[in-house]
Amino acid sequence: MSGDGDISSVMGFSGFGKKARTFDLDAIFEQTRRTAIERSQQVLDERQKDSHMEEEGESSKSVHTHREKAAAATSRKQESESSSDSDSDSDSDSELIGPPLPPQHTAQGDADERLRLPLPPGFTGSTAQSDDDDEGEEQDDDDDNPVKKIPDTHEITLQHGTRTVSALGLDPSGARLVTGGYDYDVRFWDFAGMDQALQAFRSLQPCECHQIKTLQYSITGDVILVVSGNAQAKVLDRDGFNVMECVKGDQYIVDMANTKGHTAMLNSGCWHPKTKEEFMTCSNDGTVRTWDVNSEKKHKSVFKPRSFQGKKVIPTCCTYSRDGKLIAAGCQDGTIQIWDRNLSVHTKFHCRQAHIPGSDTSCLSFSYDGRTLASRGGDDTLKMWDIRNFRKPVNVATGLTNYFTMTDCCFSPDDNLVVTGTSVKKDEGNGKLVFFDRASFQKVYEIEVTNASVIRCLWHPKLNQIMVGTGNGLAKVYYDPVRSHRGAKLCVVKSQRKEKQAETLTQDYIITPHALPMFREARQRSTRKQLEKDRLDPKKSHKPEPPVSGPGRGGRVAAHGGTLSSFIVKNIALDKTDDSNPREAILRHAKEASDNPYWVAPAYTMTQPDPVFAEESDEDEEADKEPEWKKRKI
């Protein structure tokens, strides 16, 4: 004990030499199982009593009281039993610490199943639970109905210009929108930086006097592909500065595969969905070319669409599949041709009568699952294709007027809807955004956008917002405050910035009331009073001269009168000086200049030598006075 006392004095606590307390887990599990069965039986009995009391018309208050009493009794019984078990377990100090897992540990699942007893007949549950079930059923109905997912409850309008908006692009994060049109302008819109004024933060003309046909952000969102009416596509960064420009090919070479670039007007283009450096363009030279951003001197590969007779056809639109392994092009002869990205010679899928020959296929779009292709034709149709059976369309929708070669079609983010726009002539109705069910291909919804054609449409999967480009220079954004995220919701909540007033101080003024008079600055005043004084000063305010009245003065001629004489006087300077004797007019200041030299003579007073002239005699003077004819005789 002396040793234990020394240790306790050193370590600061006692109790050395006692064995650790152990627990009999088998007994604990068995006791828990019994308690659970008893409580379940009591709860069942109480529920049966409650149902009988409800049938008899008694209030539910007594039921809750019985439940509380039963629960309290059960808890007291369990506490007493657990305390007795702990007392009995504390006596068994000779057993080892941490016994092995008992074989009855699987009985816990059986006890849980016994706890989940079926409800007795007549017990329906609370009203709140039934309301929650009804709300859940309504929510399930909304989820099943794709029309309820269309975000069209609110909209904002961005004024691009007055001419057709022919290109739309939204970066993958949904922070910036870029629009292009027939007015050659490309405008940048930042949703996070805009307020309710909805003004673009940058506008430029990257391709000079060429209409913009396609704008698209890369998969990383750091560069933008610009396809215009010329033969050279451009790549810009996020702020609009030039990154690269594709090279132009040699138009005198017959085989387009031997040229380094396109030789005719571009029609469309897009980025690769997986490789951030690769993009594709198609042109009127009859080729589809892939490019690398880091290599602008030459294309990567060339795909040449061919007709049934093997002749060259012009591709009007092109796109990648969702996995980037296929390249599809819609051609002027009505065909849709699909190649393997790594095999550019022969087509992998070829539909020869997809649309009417001579009508420009304006858009091709793959579904998110990659099995379905939607094509928007110039023959006023929208068709769905299964690329596994590419001979006939799965569904066809007709009567969709199309006057533009870049009318879009796209899939909804959940792949259940297909969206496209319709065209109208001027003052002949409203352009519509039409929604079709992908499975049945029935028109389920439409939005009347404006009194002009609807050309571009884009449904962003992350924002769940629909961007639309129209024929009257508008770019509209449709969104739902509940289902949509960020995007247009960021700018509509910001109030419009107020213009800076003229009452602001010109510079910071430091107040030093205890400084000496010689170091004290003059008290700064508002610029408003000074501006009012300057406004009254004709020189500082640059007051324009009033119109001349009368005959005119100071070189200015009066503008009144409509006769020929007034016109001549107004256009020809009226000189009132007397020029009858020009010699006198020239020499009238000669005497004053000789008496009071000011300009030239004083500069040579110190260096000019004194003139020395010979005096003339009287005979010379008389000879000078003689007439000229006498001198000739002599």
C-alpha cells in the first residue's frame, strides 16, 4: 500500500491495482430485445384503444395522455432493469476486457422488424401526413409533365441592334452571353455585371463588313469561335481580343483537300465537345474542315460531302456528336452525311433524302444520350432520326416556316423536349418558339416571342434558361425564378445605377481648423455655384454667336432674304473699301512706317552701314530733266 501511496502522490490519482470493469454483451442484447418486444406490444395496445375511442367519439387528448403514461412507465421499467444489470455486471471483475462479438448480434435486425408492426384497422394517421402525401403526389405529377419544366414565367429583353440576331453563344458556366447579327456587331453581356438597364459591356466588329453566322464558347469557356460571311474563321478570347485566324486556301486549286484552308464563304462551325483546342467549320467550297487553335497555318483534316453521282455538294451546317466521335453535316441537296472523326474518306451514315433538295438544312443537333439526331430543314420541317436506323426519320413535324439558313433546334436538358423557332414575314404575325415531345412528337407548348422571326434558340442545361435571337435585333432570355439558376436572375434584382451629379467635389479637401492662417487652405465649395457662374460667362460657356441681322458685319453676311441679290451677297464677300486708286491705298501707311519703323528697320540698326552717296551737280540734274528723245539724238 505504501507503494500505491507513493504512486498516487506522484501521478496525482489513485485506484491502482483494480481490474477493469467488463460487460456481458449477451445479457445486454437479450434484455434490449425483450424490452423492444414489450414496448411494441404496449404501443399496439394503445393504438387499438385509440381507434376504439375515436369510433366512440371521444377526444384525442386522453389518448395522448395514455401514451405518455405508458411511455413513462416503460422508460422507468427499462431504467430499473438496466441499473440492476449494471450492478450484476460490476461484480464480475474476473472476466477479460473486450469479449468477442456474441453470436446473437444478428437478432437486432429481427427486433427492428418486430418494431415495424402493421397499423391496426381504422388508424389513418395525422392530417399533416396526408397533406404531405398529396403535395408529394402533385410534385410527382409536375415532374412527369415536361411542360411544367419549361422556364417561361419571366423574361428579359436585350437590345442587340435593329437588324437580325443571327448568332448566340453562352459560356459553359452561364456567366456571359455573346450575340452577333447582320449589322456585323458582336456584343458581350455579363449577367453578374449588368443591372436593370441591361447594357452590353463591349461591342466590336471582329470581321469588318461580314455578317456573323455562328458564335460559340469552347468547353472551357476561355475562347469564342466566330464564323462570319468570309472564308476565315476567327477565335477570340473572353474579352474580344484576337487569338487566331484561320488561313485562307488557294482558290485556283481544284482539289480542296490540297488547300490549307477554305476558299469560299463559311456557313457554320462548332467546337469539339471533349477536346478544347479543336473546332470545325463548313464552307461553300464544299468541304468540312477541322482545326487546331495552336496551329492556324493549316487545317487538321478535310471531309468532302458528295452527292449520289459523286459530285461536290455544299454543306450548310455541321456538328459533333456528344462524345465527339462523329461529325455530321447537312447539305444543300437535302442529304445528311455522318463521318467517323478519324476516317474522313467514306461516310459512316448517309441519308440521301433527309430534306427536299435545294433547301438549306439550317441545323443539326444530337440529343444528350447520343442516339437521336434532330434536323431543322429549309423545307419547313423538323425531323428526328435514330442514327442506328438512319434510312427513315422516326418523327416528322411540318408547317414550321423557315426563312433563314441558321434557324436552330435543340433538346431540353432532360432530353424530353425538342425546341425550334418559326419565321414570319414583316407585319404578318408573331414568331414562335415551339416545343415538341420527343417520344410522341406532339406539339405540347409554344411561346409567342415577338413580331419577327425566331432564329436562334439555346436552352442552357446549367442555368435552365432559354435564350432566343429574333429578326428585329432582340435577344430574349426566358427563365423561372424557382427552377432557373443565376443568369438573368442576377441582373434583374440590381437597381439601375444613378448618373454622377455635378455637385461632387473636384478634389479631396482636408479640414485643418487649428492651422496657421498662412498654411490654411481655402474652404472648398461645391462646383454647382461655380458652374452656374461659368454658364453666365459667354467666353467660358462657349456661347455661340447670334445670327447676324442687317447688312452684315465683321466678315459675316446676314442670312435673311431669298432673292438672287441676297444669295450673291451671302456667297461672295461684300467689300465696301474704296479701291479707285490702288497706289494710294498701298502707300497710305508708307510715311508712318518710315517715320516710326517698327518691324524690319530696328533689327538692322546695329549692323547696317551708313549709306554714302555722291552729290549730284546741277548739270546732271538738268540732264536728267531733259526729255528722252533729246538724249537719243545726242
